[in-house]
Amino acid sequence: MRLGISVRTMGPQSTRETLEACARAAEAAGLDELFVPDHIAIPPDDAEGSGGRYLDPLTALAWLAARTERIGLGTAVLILPYRPPLPTAKAIATIQELSGGRLTTLGVGVGWMAPEFRALGVELKRRAAVTDDTLEFLVRAFANDVVERNGQPFLFLPRPARPAILVGGAPPHALARATRFGDGWMPIGAKPADLAPHVTRLRELFAAAGKPAPEVTVMTRLPLHDPARAADVARAYVEVGATRLIHSNRYADAAEFARECSAFAGRIRPALA
């Protein structure tokens, strides 16, 4: 079981000083992965908690990679319709190349916030089709030195190892998309009992497609203030088939985040050993 934690790249916690301190705390605690979210155009009437301040996730990961040494990096989740496929693939490959392969997990989603799509000039109703097109291109680009887009062949270099693609979202569409393009599923906020039948179905779909058993990375908020309960919840996720666990919680500053990291690594990892 790999353990990851979500860092806030929004609001007052997204200063360079706080971000660096948080990343170093997660690494020092021995956690496996550090995740960032994705919003790029928050409307004024939906800015509570962030003030509308959001860092670009891929740029933030590149910066975090330069300030850490070991910890894996990931998105939870990157909204694929927000960005054109080729520059997105190039940014992902660049982070992977320069970080020495530490972009371990590319959590992706179709998105939901209508005002963001409006600001980007992307039709909300086309988000699933755009997501599939981007995923198809990502898989193809990371598998071939020479790739074609819009009728033009070109070299996709450097071509480091592709990060694991984990599709966020709800069944059945997310499961079908994960089977077609990805390496697994990234459910967010789901309870263990609710996940069980979907994990079973995902395994069936992957087996039918001739693919290895899927990764199931659960993003949730563990009750770390109650160690026994938090351990029970984590074990319940493992029992229904989770292979990775991401703890995501709001925090006021780097000191509070460091305490969460220590509690997560110190209490949950031994409980799952």
C-alpha cells in the first residue's frame, strides 16, 4: 500500500515558502507521494477557501520536483479538457524527465465546473470526448518516438517512462475509460463499502481486456485525530482492493501539515503492515 498526501496549491497556503516546507515535511515523514489538485479559472462567487488563488498543477509539480529528492509526485486530478493534448503531453514528459521519473501518478478527470469551461471556451458537453482524445494521444505519445497529430508526424522526445494513468470520476464511465486508456481508477471521497462492487467490476473489465490488475488509488480524509478509527478505515480500503491511499485535508500552515504527515505515516503505515 502506497501512501500519498495532497498539498494545497491554492489559497494562502500556496506561497513558495509554505509549499516547500510542506513538500519537505511529506518527504521527511516517509510518505510515498505528493499530490496537487487542478483549477485554473475560479469564478468570484465560488472562491471560498481559496480566494480564487490557484497555481497551475503541472508547473507546481515541476517546482516541487526541484525542491525534493525522493518523494513521488502526482495530480489528483488533472482536468484534461482544460488543456490541448500535445502541450500537455510535453509538459508531463518534461516533469518526468527532469525529476528522474518521480512523476509517478497522473490522476485525470473530465471536469465539472461549468464556469471554468466557459472561461476556457470549451464546451462542457464535449468534455468526455476531449478527455478521451487526450488520453489516446498521451498513451500513444509515451509509447513511440515518432507520433502523428493533425496529420503531422513529429518526434516526441524526450520520452521517459509514462506515469501511471488513473482515471477519476464515477462508475460506469470512469471504469470504462480506465480500462480503455489507463492503469487504474482514482475514486475521491467514496466509502469502503460503496467501492467494493465497483472494484470487482473494474478487475473484471481489466481481465477481459487482457490488462494487469488495476491500481485503485483512493483519495479521502482520514480521521487522524482518532488513530484507531483512522487505522480501521485504512484497513477497510485495503480489504476492498485499494492499492494506494491519499490523505487530503485542509490545513492552516506548514506546521499543521507536517503534523498530519507524521500522523499519517506513523499511524497508518504500521497498521497496514
